[in-house]
Amino acid sequence: MTNNKLLVISYYWPPSGGSGVQRWLNFSNNLIKKGWDITVFTAKNANYPIIDNGLSRIVNKSIKVLRIPIFEPTSLFKKTNTDNINSSNFIKKFILWIRANLFFPDSRMFWIKKVTKQASDYIKQNNINCLVTTAPPFSTHIIGLKIKRNTNIKWISDFRDPWSDFFQFKLLPMTSYQRIRHSRFEEKCLSFADTVITTSPSLTERYSLVNSNSYTVTNGFNSFKENIETGKFLIMYSGVLKSIQNPKNLWQILSEICFENQDFSNDLMVRFIGDFDNEIMNNKDVKLIESKVKFEKYIEKSKLDIEMSKANVLILSSVNLKDVNNIIPGKLFYYFSFRRPIIAFSNLNSDVSGIISKSNTGKVFDFLNKVDLKNHILELYSDYKSKTNNFNPTGIASYSYNNLSENIDALLKKTIN
């Protein structure tokens, strides 16, 4: 088994924080224990939106990490707040157009040539058995495609999100030529890969039409956490929340109940930890209960684990677009580790809805349902007041990274052999 050598190319790697880094950091840590020899190619001096130095301390010391310098013009995007895709400002619209149409497949395109050359040489010189590329950014899959053509190495392409119908692409001012180009390269990468992994059943089903060796391995969590009581009815969220995800009904219902029920108003506390669009923080219903709502900046994951352990209810919000059903936020599985009820906002026929329903971990509401949402929040509050635990999840241990790594290990062996 020690002869099986794996090269992972991932733009996100510690000290990067956030959800994108968790998947292959945890898979790599577990695969090392199963005898894999792992090298990671990642970006040097990357413009990561989130830094979590604590994650660097948990990387297994046996993993070899090589950092390749990268040029990325994303600092310009940050200065102009281009995350606000719906902005009416002409300058911001123009920069969004540049971002959507001049950088293909994304702003990390300038990394492709350098990594392809160095990784191809490394594979030949070190007898690497298998290559894994994980995306987004989708530049990593184009790197994988070029390396496959150069070396004919066994290649696994790991899609944490869909490519051509990525929800952000739907919102960008992208030309039809560029959209077709994304679709063509997506199909090329799917066709040339020996194995395709996705994080959602719907995406696996779609990609299987191009590559029959497509499999679902979801994101996961590390271990179950002990809950901490605070004396408050604490509703929490962690991560990024964009305007397109804004659970407006949640804010409206919470303000209504606070107005109608003094006990609820006294007990309620809402904490959102991460990065949030101004439109969310300035929501009129948020302002009505602003003394009970706190938007907080990112903290290291080790500290976040402690804070999230205090929650009574966890909020998950997908993208408020009717055709987006195949994206499962990684935080869903992170939430599983706290064994607290989840209130999710998503299309009712989405993969998110299917997993929550099957695991009995919460309730899913579309972005228009107010009546059922209000009743459910009151039910959860009633359980809190009576100290009743009606939360009975099913099968969530299977989503631990330790268990999921068994699936990855099997797919690696199948691909190599």
C-alpha cells in the first residue's frame, strides 16, 4: 500500500479557512493513516478570503505540501465589492463583466501553465499513481486535463460544486460564447477523467451521462461535539451568506413572534458568524430585533466549534433560485456534528431537502413559506422551554470524514487498478 502515491491539486489549503479547504484536508489526513503517500500542490501567497491559521496545525506532518506561486487579480474585485452581483453601479458592472468574460475559467487561470508543468514533472520523477484535482476554482480541473494528456496518469476529478451551471455563473453577465466554452471544457474534463466524484446525488446523475464512473461522496464532519447550554433560545448560522441566500422570512417571523410573545422575545438570541452582505444586515425586520441579532466575523474553526455548540437551532440557507437543486452546502454536515435541529431554506426537491428528510435532522422550507415556518419555530421554542428533546437523527455518523474516507480509499484503489 505504501507504493500508492497520490498527488492532490487544491487551490484551498491551510492557512485558507472556510468550507472549501475542509474536504481534502480531512480526506488527506485520513488517507495517510490508511497508508497513502500524499503530496499536495497548492497556491503560494494566495488571496484567500478567509485565513484560519489553526487549520495549519492539524495537517498531518506526513503530507508533503508544495506551494506554487500564483498571480490572481482578485484584490481588484474585493476593492470594488463585486460580490454584490446585483449592483447597479456601472463601474462594478463593468468589472463583473471582465471577471465573467476575460478570465477563463476563473481568475486563477494564470496558475494553470505553471502548475501543469511542475506537477507533470513531479509525477514522472516520483512515480505518482493517481492525481486528484478538486474544484472550484475550475482552473484546477483544466490543470488536471492537461496533466492527464501529458502523463496519462490515473485522474480523479472532484467536483465540490457543478461547473457550467454553477449558480454564480447564472448571475454573472457572461456572454453566450463564454457559457458554451464552460460547458465544453466541463465535458472534456468529465470525459478524460478516469473517475469523477461529486458532492451531490443530482450532480452525479447528470455527470454519469458523460462519464459512467461518477460517484457521490458528500462533505462531512470530524467528530460529534458536546452541547453547551447558555440560558437563551439561541439560533445560529456559520459561513458566508449572500443576498441570493437571504432567508427574509426568517427575519420577518422572528420579529413577529417577538412582538406577540414577550417570553420568546426575552429568550431569543440570534448569532450569525461569518461574512454577510450588507443587504442582509440592513434588512428592515433585522433592524426591528437588532438588539437580539449579532453578526460576527470569522473565527478559527477550533473556536467556532465551541461557539456553535451553544446553539439550540441551526440555520442553513441555500440559493434562492428555482433551478438550483444540486448544491449541498458543506455546513450541513458540519451542523450534523452538533446534533441540533436544522431549519433549512431550499427548494423542496433539492438534494439538501432529501438528505435532511432522510436523516431526520430538521425541517426544510422554501423561501415563500411563512405559516409553517412560524409554527415550527414556535414548536422548537416550546421544546426549549419544556426542556424536551425531540431531536432524533438517523444515520448521521455515516457522514463523518472517517467513514467517508473509506469510500475515497475504495475509489482510489478502483481507479488505480
